[in-house]
Amino acid sequence: NEIIRTLDPASVMPDEQMTGHGGEVQSLHFDTCSNEAEWIANTVSHWIVNECIPTSEIAILVSKQLELYTAPLMKALEAQGIPYRNEQQMQDITTEPLARLIVDYLQCLYGERCPDAWRSLSELMAPFEQDDIQSSTKQQSFSQFIRQERRAIAEKDAESDRYSSWWHKVRSFLKFTGIETITSLSPDYESKERLNEVANETHNRINELQRVDEDLVGALSRFADDQAVRILTIHKSKGLEFDSVIMMAIENEVFFGDQDANRCAFFVGVSRAKQRLVLTHSDSRKRPEGYTKRWDVNRTPQKEYLNYVQPFI
């Protein structure tokens, strides 16, 4: 309501009409972005372990340049083994049919009980099956293929890491499936360049998830579902709600340009929290490694936005 008072005074709701069940608001200042990242990781861990907040009900928001601002945080989360999803990367790749095909196959191959993955895999393959004897033969050979691959994995268990050849298994599966079926999943895959790009992105994302969870099956479960802390831009958070939201970098150096648009973005961000909202800002942010464009190391708080929440702290 305080933000709306600035954005659109005519739409301000009278105090007596305001409803709600309380909640928690915090505004925190840090000397460095490293201290900020460490505090956030510790706090998120506390919420998960001590307060039993589901990871999918926790979100970290930034206004823009997500990967630049959250790099220290991602390292801090990884150090504590906290699963997270970088939605800037994940939202795009998880919508790719080829990525879904690869993940479902790996879950069926390495997982013990994955009915959802098997059903999804069958649905992806179904349009390319014919309702005749050939279809039955192909389905049987597909089942035989998986059984053969699972036996090979079981035999390798006693010798080395069972996951060491997972990408080789994917390549064998794609070869078995055939280029005609794969390209039929999406017109984009008729381009060999695009097909390889999606496959490589899927490979890279799974490797990234394994940095948090070395167990391949655990990493795969995070590829498509939301059982992880969400890290996303304010724009991508539209329409979503979370129990606990942390908005990072409430600083003038982030909210530059069109201030009306910035206020609207800030309003969207704070509106994502159902029970708890935390705003953070830092005096300094180390230049991201390899980033050569403009970057302000010294930071100043965006006092207008921080002042909106002061009455509720």
C-alpha cells in the first residue's frame, strides 16, 4: 500500500480495508557481497532445517543481471549443500523436449522407481509409434535396450562409479532412438546446430546440478521439479508466490533508469512474499570475474525503496 501511494495515489486502499495475517519484514545492510551471500546461505539453511520451510517456498530475487549479482551466493549455497535453481538458465532448457527426453531416460536408467519419468518418456515416444506389429516390436526392443543398459550399469557398480559414463549412455540412447524421432520432437531440431546446442546445454545443466548433489538421480530430480531454492529475476517471478523471499541488492546502482518502471518492479518483487520478506544491500560488490563492462564496486542503498518497509520492521 505504501508503494501504491507513490505509484497510483488514487488506488490506495483505506487502512480499515487492509486485511492480512501479519508477517515478517527485515532490511539488512552488509559491508561486502561476500558477507551478504554467507548470511543468506546460513539463513536459508536455518529456514529449511529448523523451520521446515520447503525449499520450493524460498526465493532469491534480483532486479537484473542475475548471474553477476548471485555468483557469490550460488557458491555459498553449494558450500552448504543447499539445492537451488538458477531460473535464468533452467526455465529455458527445461522446456526443450530433447532435454526432457534425456532426463526422463536417465531417471529410468539409473533410478529405482520413477513411474513419472517412464510415463513421460512413453508419452514423448508414443506419437512416433505405429499401431501395428512393428510398433510392438519397437516397444519391445526399446524395453530390451533399457534392460541391457541397466545390466551393464549393475555390472560396472563393483568396478567404479556407476555414474561415470552417464553421458555415453545418453549418446547410445539417442542413437537408438534415431534422428527421425528426435527431430520430430521439435521443428527446431531439424537444425543440427540447434540440436547439438540443446544437448550440450542439457549436459552442462546436469553437471552443474551435480555440483550440489553428486548423486545423479538427485540432480535429475531437480532438473525439472521445483524442490530447490529459486533464484530468479523480479521479471521472471511475476505470477509466483513464496513463503519467504529475499530481495538482494536494493541499491541505486541496480535500480537505475526509468524510476517509474523500477518502482513497479520493486512492487512486484515485494509482492511475491506470503509470510516473510528480507531486503539486503551491500556497501561493495566485487567485480565479477571476467566481466569487462561497467561495474560499480562501491554501492549506495536505494533509500526510497528501503524506506517503504521501515514502518513494518
